[in-house]
Amino acid sequence: MGYTLLSVGLVMAFIILALYLKVNDLEKRIKTMKRTLDQLAKQSDIPENPINDELRKLIKEGKDIKAIKKAREALGLSLLEGKEYIDELKNNPTRN
């Protein structure tokens, strides 16, 4: 019984570790793709998402939380992604 429980525990630990490493790898790949897409958008003069003007207005008025909520609703972002999106707009007020 003891060895079975230990074996199951080790297998579960291995699976959790493997999943963690896979998720970590996927996050890195997504960040790389995002940088590539951002560079392509700048080079191609693709217009920004129209919601950004409204989000910048909210940021300028000091309504960051409202801006995050609006970004999440419009773009389907998680809370963390919405915050990062708004922080990016704050750091880069206009796209050149």
C-alpha cells in the first residue's frame, strides 16, 4: 500500500512538473509571437484597434480601472492581460 501511494505521488509530481514546463514554454512562445506581430504591425502601418482612443481618454482622466474593464470587455482579455494592455498604453501613449 505504501509503495503504491508513493508511486502514484511520484507520477503525479512528474505530470505536474511536465505540465508546468510546457505552460512555461508556451508562454515564452506567445510573448515572442506578440513581439513579432507588434513589429509587423508597425512596419505595415496597420491601424490600431479603435478602442485604444477611448482607453487612452480614460487613462488620461485617471480612470485606469474603468479602462481595464473596458479593454477586457472589448478584447476578451483576462484581468492580468487587461492590466498589462492598459500599462502598455500608458507607457506608449501613441503608436509611431
